[in-house]
Amino acid sequence: MMRDQADQIIYVGKARNLRNRVRQYFQSSKNQYQKVRSMVQHVRDFEYIIVRNELESLILESNLIKEYHPKYNILLRDDKQYPYIKVTLQEPYPRVLKTRKILKDGAKYFGPYPNVLAVNQAIEVIHDIYPLKTCKLDLTKSKGRVRPCLNYFIGRCMAPCLKSVSQEDYGVMIKEILDFLEGRNQELMDRLKLDMKKAADDLKFEAAGRIRDQIQALSALQEKQIITQAASQEEYDIIHFARGEGDLCLQIFFYRQGKILGREHFIMKDPYRDQAEEILRSFILQFYHGLAYIPKTLLLPEALEDQETIEAWLSEKAGHKVAIQVPKIGEKRRLLQLVHKNALEMLTKHSQQYNKKQEKRDQALEDLKNILGLEEKPHRIEAYDISNISGVESVGSMVVFEEGKAKKSDYRRFRIKTVVGADDYGSLREVLSRRFLRGMSEKEEAKSLTSFSYFPDLIMMDGGKGQVNMALSLLEELGIYIPVCGLVKDDKHQTRGIIYKNQEFNLDKDSYLHRLIYQVQEEAHRFAINYHRSLRSQSLFRSELDDIPKIGPKRKKALMSHFKSLGKIKKASIEELLEVEGMNKPAALSLYGHFHGGKDD
């Protein structure tokens, strides 16, 4: 692990012989890649870990890259943000639901899917066809309900809570759903067509119409499968990429049971023109790190340097042997070429869209520079806002825009410490003071650099002349000279212009600049309000339960899960409190006494 002057990990790599590998980085720069030349200029320290074999080393490398996101490693967009379809096989009556987090809980996961709409549509179709359990009721602990929920009465649940369906019959539905999600859906389609014909023959036209709609919905999903080879039963992932100017698009197609069921693409920065082998290797390590299903074969355009080790790692994660192939001729080679063509097309579209958006952002920043009379376009803009209710739980937000785009990793929030009551001016002064004093300290010490270390080219206050002059006064006290502008509102509290150096500038509401300022303002509001709400909800919950003896975090969670509201907890008898998991007689008496003035009868 290579670290820079601020002790941040900037590169993670592995080798059989670390001494030789590290020495290569610091040899003559003539034959080195651009990335290596740039990286070695920032390396100030090394840290290394010795493991028993190459497989352990590969796993460790993958985990470290995931954890630290080193600057000079190829980084894949985190797949946690993509949804999965989850089948809860660990439950006696499994559910089918959407999730963004993979757990080792015995469930089966399908995905990740880049299109949330497609996931929602698939789950909706499944629930239309199969009357599955959707509630979170734990049937292993539940004593049963007096009556089933509404889903049972409208035919969307078989009410396993009443034991009205056996696990065996329920399991037949789950097996068909698993087959459908794994691409083996022809059997399901044939069955639905037979059911529709039977319903029509029995003159049950309404039922036949519902089945027809279900078939159409499944057919719509099948239309996304762009290749069919009925004779083939192979399953593999096909991976290729295309380069652009400073970025690349990596495309992966999922080939199952003779069909390409779906695809994903990833746009990644490529400023150092990494080798193809390194790009493919990094993608595999990060993409399959948390993936639920891995096919038996991966098709790549090039072989990998430590291919055997990666195959062993994939095989261990998949639970079956996984091989990497580099086809040179035949159908598989043509499929690789198709994936490359798609990657190139996607990269072209991305570049066009990105360039169009960037042109608008550049135009907005150019307009801002001209209106305010700045020497340069503001590369970095910071905006601040305060949120409170009558001065309670007052918080401040700092949002950052670079080159006209939100840089959420640099957002910061502040809990107001020195100001009492609803004093926006005093609160903003505290926020700005803490922000710039921290930044000055980090610059002076030159270590542990954060977003505070990078000063903005322009500060944007949500208020008008008063807030602007307050900010300028504080900056002058600190010896910092940064332009500060404010926002001018109309009678409906909507931004109509900018105030700078005590002069107002009205903006065209259809201009790119107005849209940019509106986006910055809304982000500052949203970030502050969300933080205030979270603190307020914690405060409300804490004020009711935190000070009660014998009621800790686990019991609080169990009480809220059982009763669903604080009002019901307050009305509960001691016997009802004792039904909550983890509650004992002393805790129940303490809780009951708190809400009933010490009475325990």
C-alpha cells in the first residue's frame, strides 16, 4: 500500500516478490506508463502485508481497494447503488423483493441491475402471477393471526400466516420464480398459455384476460434479450471495453441458456491509459467482489497475468469451477466483438451527453464570471444554509460544486454549538469560522487533508446583503480574500437574482446560470434540512426512552418493532411489555413506572 504525504493510501498492488515489483516503479521513467510516473512523485511511505498464498493476496487486494478507493487504482462505480432481486430462501415461505445490499443470510440474489425500473417491473409481474407473502411477519415465532391481511382477501397472498398453504405447494411457486430469474422462462410461458386457454374454454374471460396481460408483461421483458441461440445451454459473462478521450466504457453481457438476458455498462476515468489487462483485472476484482451469482465461464478479449489465481478466487466465491477464456475464432469471438461494438456505441452516447451537459455548465460559469466581473470562471463554489425550528437543533450545511457539478464527497454539515435560538446570522458566522479555521489549520500542518483544505473561488450565501457582508467581515478578520455573493428573492421567496458588492443583478429564469444557481440553492437547503430532521427524530426518540433505567438500545429497538409507536408503548400493560423480545420483569416495571408515575398495577 503506497501512501502520500497526507498518509492517504493512493495505490494498492500485490506481487509474489514485492521487492522486485516496488523497485520497478522507481526505475528510469523513460519506459514507464504515465500513471506510474505520476504516482511515484506522490509516494512518501509504504506499508505491506505478507500472506500465505496468491489467493489470499488477491482477496486482500480486492478488499483494500473496496475500502480505500486509492487514487491510482482503476475504480469501478460501487455496485451497492444498483438494486438486486432477492428471494429469501432462508424463510419457510420465501418473499421476492428489491434490495441494494447483499448479506450472507441464505437468500438468493439476482443482479445487480442498473435499471431500477426493470427491477420494479419484474417484481410486479412476479407478484401479479404468484400470490406470495410480502409482509415481514416471522412465521417461525408468530403464534398466528386472528385474520389474514388485505392481500389475502384480494387474492394476492395465500396467507401462510394461517397455514392455509403448505411449504411444499408454496415451494413450487418459488422454484418457478427462480427458473424465471435464471433465464429458464419458457416453461413458465407455456404454462401460462395453457392456463389462459383453459380459462377461455371455461368462459372465464376475466381470468383469461389477466393471464394474457401477465404473458405480455413477461414477453416485454424477453424482448430485451437481443440474441437467441436455442441450441446452446452455455452460461457465461462476456466482458469488453472501448476507450475514449480520457475515459472508457466497460460493457458486460449476461449470457444464460442460449440468450443474452441483460447487460451493464460502466463509464470509468482513464487519464493514464492503463493496459487492457489491468483494466479487465481490476473490473473483475471489483464487480464480482459482492456478486451473488457467477457463471462457469468469463469471456475476455485478453488473458490476465495472474489468471489462475483469479480463476481460483472466482471459483471459491461461486462455489463451482470458473474458467476465463479468450476466444480467437467462432461464435464466442463474434459475441466479444458485439460487446465491444456496444461499448463503443455507449461511450459515444455518453460522450455526447456529457459534452452537452458540460457545455451548459461552462456557459453558466462563464455568465457568472461576466456578471460578477471575476477574473476567472469559478472552478469551485461553496454554498451555505441554516436549518432549525424556532432555534431548536440548529444545523448548518456546506455544499460544493466543482466545474458546475455537485461534489457530494466534499459536502459537510455542522451542528451549531455557540448560538442559542433562531439566529441565522450568528449560526452562519459560526459555520464559516469553523470551516475556514479548520482549512487554515490543515494547510499549515500539511497533513490529514480534507475538503476543508481546498478553498473555494466563490462563496454563495442563501441570503442577501446582510449575509454577504457578514461573511466578508469574517473572512477579512481571518485574512482570507474570497468573493462572496448572495441570492435575491422575489415576493414568493424564489431567487430572481444575485447580489455582489452591494449591487443586484437580475437573471433570466430560462438561462443556464439561473438553473445552476437554483440547483446549488436547492442542494444547500436539502442537505441542511435532512440533517436537521435526523437530529430532531433522534432527539424525540431519545427524550422518551433514553433516560429510562434498564431500557438500552436493543430493548428500545425491540419495543418500537413490537408496538410500532411510542403512544402504544405508553399505554401497554406490564404483561404486554413482557411479551416483547428481550424484556424482563425489572425492565418492564421500570418502563411502566416511568410512564405511569411509578404505579405498577
